[in-house]
Amino acid sequence: MSVTIRDVEKVAQLAKLDFSHDQKVELARQLDEIVAYMEKLRELDTDDLQATFHVQDLDNVFRDDETKPSISQESALQNAPRVNRGYFSVPKAIG
């Protein structure tokens, strides 16, 4: 399969992009190389390979959730520039 300038123009139109003729030629060449590489990968025999999500065996790296002592609400708020009813008060971000 060969990527043509017409293919690039169609994708550019769908993406609402505008390219010069030289850019279209270069994009067509680059996309054609990508497609050719994908076709080469398609030649590989992967029938006997087990499907994996990772190339390395990974174990669950998460630790169990445990409640631990923390600072009090008053301590957390003592250096806050503004406090409102026991919570941090921040400037309004959306008008």
C-alpha cells in the first residue's frame, strides 16, 4: 500500500489542517515509510507467542490501604493564607 498526496489531503481536510505542496509530499513519504514498516512487522510469525500486556513480568506494586496517623485539621490549616469553615479557601478560578 502506498500513501499518496491525495491520502494526505483527505486526512488534512478531516483534521482541518493546511499544508503546502512540499509538506504534503514529505508527509506522504513519511507515512508511506510507516505503513511499509507495519507491513514488514506483519510478516513476523506470532502464532506461538502468548499475548502479554507488558514485556516484563510485573507483580502488583500497590501496597494495602492502611489507616495511619496524620496531622490534625487545625495543624494543616494553621499556615493557610485563608480558611473558610475549616477548609482551605482559594480564589475563584472560573467566572
